[in-house]
Amino acid sequence: MERSIWNQPWFFIPVLLFYVIALVFTLWAPYGYEIIWFNPHRVEPWNTFFVWATRMGEAPLWITVILFFLIKNRPYGLLLLGALLLMAPISYLAKDLIGIPRPNTWFDLHQLQDLLVKVPGVPLNGGNTSFPSGHTMLAVTMFSLVTLMLPYRWRRFGLLFAMLALLTGISRVFLVQHFLRDVLAGAAFGLAITSLVWWGYGRWKSSQNTIVSDNPSAPLSTNE
């Protein structure tokens, strides 16, 4: 069976369970309720914890990871770089076209700012760029790709990477930057991007193997 994120149970099953539970919650709860639900929990040490957790969905971390892979395994490094370059315009374009207000803007428009408890020192993004969550999209894309790169004996690390990706999404709600629906959309976009770039990588790898089989004297790649 060809490897894909859909047949990596250590990663996919926890993501799927979170997705189902969160989807039921969004269908049941009033819009924005998840933001208010976190109000009593916006205290230390949770504030600092989620401020750090959200950085797993930011470019500096993944640029460092990409540089590491470019040194250790160039094809994988290029794969991660391609995913990052593909994800960025998709995120910005989707936010611009869909145009859903950020939580801070939405609560302000509905004169509900008094209901919000905010994390001190965390500036809130405004405007109509809430959907989807770019941090979640990046985290799910990168952590799922790294899961696919793992040797079989390390496949259980997929559970850790799934938890880290989901934690990034939850941090966006905790920090009053996104609604839960934005996080779910970001995760869906991330899984789709992973599937696309991994499929492209598989086609490229197959073509390289075909070239080697057709020309036995060709030097084998040492990057895999």
C-alpha cells in the first residue's frame, strides 16, 4: 500500500477524533461560544503555555526545520519547502476571498467585547481574515509531512506530532485569534496540501526509480 497521511493511524486517528468532536461542538454551540468558554482558563501558566504553543504554527520554526532537512536529506527538505511555499498563498487567498471577521472584530461588531477575557500582552488581530486559521494550516501540513517521513519503526511519533498540530490549533482559540471553525478549516486545508505534495513527491520518486532501472550504470541517490 502506498504511504499517505490517511493510512498513518498514529497521526490520522487522533486528528479525526478531534475533528469530529470539534465539528459537533460547532454545530451545537452558539457562534463564538468556544472563545468565551476559555475565559476562566486564561490565567497563568496556561497563558504562557499557549503563547509558546502557537509558535509551532509560525514560519521561523519551520524554516529552521527545512534548513535542517536540506542538510540531512535534501529531497525531504525541498518537499517541506515546497509545502510552505504552496500553503502561504492558499492561506492568504482563502482569507481574503472568504472574509470572515476575526473574533476581536466580531465581538466588537456585536458589542460583546465585555464578554472577552484576553491574554495580557497578546495583540489581537482584527479585520476579516479569520477563516481559515493559517497557523493551524501550517502546523498540520508540516507535522503530517514529517510523520510521513518517519521510518516505520518510529511511526508512533505520529501521535506526538498529531497532538502538537492540534495543540497549535487550540492555541489560536485560546489566544482569541480564531474561532474553532477556522481551526477546523485550517486543519482540512493542511491535510489536503500534505496529500497533494506527498503525491507529487511519490510521482517524482517513481520517475527517478524508472530512470535508474532503465540505466543501471546511473549513480544511486544517497539522500533516501
